[in-house]
Amino acid sequence: MMLKAPLPPGSTIGVLGGGQLGRMLAVAASRLGLKTHIYSDEANPPASDVAAATAIGRYDDDRALAAFADAVGVVTCEFENIPAKTLEIAGRSAPVFPPPKSFAVAQDRLVEKDFVSELGIPVAPYAAIDDLDSPRQALSDMGGPAILKTRRFGYDGKGQVFVHTESEAESAWETIGGVPSVLEGVVRFEREVSVIAVRGQDGEAQFYDVVENVHQSGILATSRAPARISDSTVFEARRIAGAIVEALQHVGVLCVEMFEREGEAPGLIVNEIAPRVHNSGHWTIDACQVSQFENHVRAICGWPLGTTNRHSDAVMTNLIGDDANQWPALAADPGATVHLYGKSEARPGRKMGHVTRLFPKS
Amino acid sequence: MMLKAPLPPGSTIGVLGGGQLGRMLAVAASRLGLKTHIYSDEANPPASDVAAATAIGRYDDDRALAAFADAVGVVTCEFENIPAKTLEIAGRSAPVFPPPKSFAVAQDRLVEKDFVSELGIPVAPYAAIDDLDSPRQALSDMGGPAILKTRRFGYDGKGQVFVHTESEAESAWETIGGVPSVLEGVVRFEREVSVIAVRGQDGEAQFYDVVENVHQSGILATSRAPARISDSTVFEARRIAGAIVEALQHVGVLCVEMFEREGEAPGLIVNEIAPRVHNSGHWTIDACQVSQFENHVRAICGWPLGTTNRHSDAVMTNLIGDDANQWPALAADPGATVHLYGKSEARPGRKMGHVTRLFPKS
């Protein structure tokens, strides 16, 4: 189902998922005079604090999903592991953006790597792992250390095991639960970067400045905008992101995470696609006139995209677990803009908030 | 009742009033991990779209107000004409900021002018008007044209009549309903400016850059940051705002509107005080790292104040009445950041949204 005309102010957007991304989407929607209706399978989701309505239900509850989709003008999703069936049910009552294909590709590492490779875009060496024998052979073929990753449901470094030797390969397969997986060759890179792209319903694509990311324990720690990379690498990163959103006929924000290699095989290789607003784009709230969240809302509602211009340099630092307990000191730091997600329990590894520091544009 | 410690993230702020100012306060609170509970005497207030809870009740409903105040950690107000009694009822159950004195002074033009004058700060010539005879005499004493303004409940140019002649003075008194009023001498000025000040519970005061305002038909049309005034005028404007928030022992944001006079009697005179977040501070959302709304929330919650630094020059234009129907064109303008308030009916003179244009800092 497509939108015939832009959703006017006063309309309601439906968001599947109620985490911090849904919360920041709801805030962005409110700036445009739009309401948000959250659908979450957990009670008291952070996004419901700023939503006009919240429905709590399972993602396979046909009736609850239909009622939710009937009540809104458009449906979107704030996490990538949404079941295809959920999108299908919602899609009977309301237009759904991004399109199901974007989720299908991003949800399965093998499908994702095949999809990106077929576009002629480099990825790390990879092999499908479907049984106990294949990791050993695949590792041998790759001729170096590798990471065994589950094809589905991995995030923030979960469902991943490093593999250095053939004997490790077998135990790794057991560690991740013997599920369909991908063995990925370890790529030496200088830098991790990402591009936040947004594509409208009319096919127009826009890109925020490329950012440089640092992960710790598999979780994003900081993003720096702009990345300290050459103009030609910026151009290449945007070209790659543009090819991906175009091939997917994506609508909304999409993040492409890449590695920059230097030395004998320089250039960018794609690591991962996230068909949604992304943690490495949170800096856009403070450093851009129109944030990734507002541009996602604009895209799914059929509005013209907003400018992706950046007025300041920015460094975003995540507040993970107990980090958020430092809020009194962070609030007192004149250089820090504090964002807290309203989560009651600061579990280890849980994203509780982030801090953005702005600097005059370099 | 004072706060003994800063209200921690996860707490709820109560806002009396549910208009666009409450809406933007709720959005700012959400960034700090705080929830908002709106109390409004009108159904479906714009702020409830982004509030965790909304209570609809009259401002003299003791029981409803007590239940509201019992449910929150602190109470604030988004409009200045809140009855003193309402603040008193709320104050039995929760700390209330700004303090009642700020409202008492700002609600009555005569009290306001006396208060400002007693601080040694210039105001326009004024006289209290309490009966049919006094306007004629006061106008004669002033020796020039004047404006008769009701002492209470005036806003956006309402409750004001221009008076040029003594015979007009009497009919003006009838036009505004024969209520206690103030006759204000018309002051020739070069420019209207305003200062958004914020004062914390520890007495620290901060100021946003002085802005230059243009009114049309008594309603703010545009604000430009920074104002095109001399450094010494900037200094004087901040000194005045600082003296006012200090004398009131104000907590939260407060706006001082002033006229800049040039020629034989140069300098600033105070026109009006608004003890709340203010339309002439909306540009801070887009041009500052911490907006007036966030700083108000920080102040009332006992948090350290955030920086008032401005990273960009800005021009804010209000969308009044039908102006908001231009949203498709405004959304397509890459220089404009659009803010819509979610009001269903675009009545003439009604503030429906605003647009901020950013420019590199001059």
C-alpha cells in the first residue's frame, strides 16, 4: 500500500517498537505536528512517554496489530528484527515504510552479503555455514582468522565468536547454538565509518556527512562527525549508500556501516546495513538543522526530505549501563548535550542515553 | 516547598497548561529522561500528544489539582495568567517553580511597572487608570499619544487601545470594559529586543543572546538572533534581565521584552516581563545546544543550567492562522526548519507553528 498524498499535520504515525529510537522518532514527529502511536511487546516502553497512544501486544497478535494499523496513517519500525509476518499484517491496514525487502535483506547476514556483493560493492570474504563440517573448511579456504556470526538476530556484538584455528571453528559453531551462520574473514581496517542515508517516496536520496565510529565490546561507543577521511572516500561512501537504498527501493533512513582499508587494498567494504534510524546518526539531533529522526518521519509520510546539512562538528558518546549514573556531572558539563532515554533499569550493555559535544565546523 | 535534591531522570514534571509551550517543554523534558504530566482546562491540548499523562480540569478544581500535583515531582506553568489560587493548591503537594511572585508581578501591568521602576530600570511613562475621569487627566499629563492597557489578562495585543486625544481617552476606557488599567505613554523606539534569562535554584543566572523582534498586529512575527545592537546595549539588556530575575528570586526561564531608544534619550526601557518560556526564544531550539525549554526544565528540576551558547545565527518566523497551510512549501524549503504545534483549527491570530532559518555565525 502506498501513500497517495503526504500525510498532513495532525496525522498519526505508527511505530513498531518502543525503545529509544521510537522515542526520538516520536519527538521528531511532534515537531512536524504529527502524533505517534507506539506498538511494543514490552510494558512501559521508553517511547510511550512521548507518544499520543501506546498499544502493548505480541508481534504475532493479528488482531492487536490490525487495530494498531487501522488507527494510524503510516506504519514504520524502529528495530530491524521485526518478523516479516508482522509487517504483512500491518500492511493490510496501512502503508508500511521502509518496505519489507529492506528488513528481509538486513535481517539475514548471508542474504545481506549476497545482496551487497551483487551490487558490485566489496564485502569481507564470507561463507555460509550450515553444518558442523563447514566452519573448518571455510576457515581453511579463507586462510586467516575469522568471525562466526549467526545469520539472524545478532546485534551489538551478540551471536558472534572469533575463530583463529580449525579446532576453534567447530566449538564456535556449538557456542552460537549450531544455527545457520556466516563465517566472515577478519578484515584489517584503519577505521569504521557509517553513512546515514534517507530516501523519500519520490526516490530522492540524501546523505548525512560520513561519521567515524568506535566500538567497544561490540557496542558503538562514539561517533565523530565528520569522519577524518579523504573527499574521494566520502564520495565513495555516499555512492555505496546510494546504490543500496536505490536497489532496495528503500523509503526512510538507512545506515550503512563500512570499514575503511588502507595499505595494499585501500577502499571501503560494507560491514552491515541497518534499515532504520541508527545510533551512529544520533549526533544529527544536535549538529544538523533536520535530524535523522525527522528525515525518517518526512520520508515515511511522503513529505519532502529536509536538509542534511551539518552546522557544527560533533562527537557523540553513548552512555552504556552505569554510565548514565553520571548524569549530574554530565548535566553540569557546559560542552555536553545530554540525552537520556527514560529507561528505569541500567543493565550492563544497555544503551541508557548519549551525550553530544559540538564544535565549530572545521 | 523546595526541592531537596535534583529530580532524577525517570521523574515526572507537571505542567499547568497544554499549549505549544507545554508541548515543547515536554519534548525537552524527554531528552533528559523526564516524563511530563499536563494539566489543562481544554480537551485535547497540543502538549498531551507528547506527555506521559494528561489531566483535564478547571484551574479552580481543588481535588483535580491536588491529584495532579501529588502525581508529579515538580509543578510549572506554561502561561502567565494562571490564578494565584491554582499555584497555591498545587504547592501543597509539590514544589512549584517559577515562584508565585513572578506570576503576581507579570500578571498585573501596574504591579509590573512599579516593580521594574523600583529596581531603577526605565519603563515608559505610565499612570494607573481606575475610573472614567482619570484617562483624560493622565493623557494630558503625559503630553502625547498613549496606549490604554488593561492591567490584567492582556496578551498578543489584546486589551489595548491607542489614545491620541482626550475625548478618545474616555471611549478607550469604555472599549476595554472599564476595568482597572494602565495608560502608557507611547515611546518612540528604534527596535524591540528581548532577553531570555534562566535562573536556577542555586541562584545562578544565564542569558541567551539578545534578540530583535518584530510584531505585527500585536503578535510576534519574527525574532532575529543576535540583535543588531551594540555590545554595550547587549550588556545593559542582560544586566536588566539579571536584576529582574534576582529581585523576583525567579526559578526557570523568564523573558524581558524591551525597547531600544536612540536619539536624545538612548537606552533600553522595559516593556513587559513574561515569567515563562517565550515565543521570542523558540530559535534556541535550533540555534543553541540547550534550548530555553530544556533550561527551564533543568532549572525547575534543580539541575545545573545548560549552556546558552548559540552555534548559529537564526531568524524565527511565526506561522499565524492560515500561514501553517503553507506547510508543504515550507517543508520543501531546505533553509527552513519547520515546527508545527498539532493544533487542529487554524483560527485567525492563532499561533500554529514557527519556522527557524539558520545561518553561519556572523
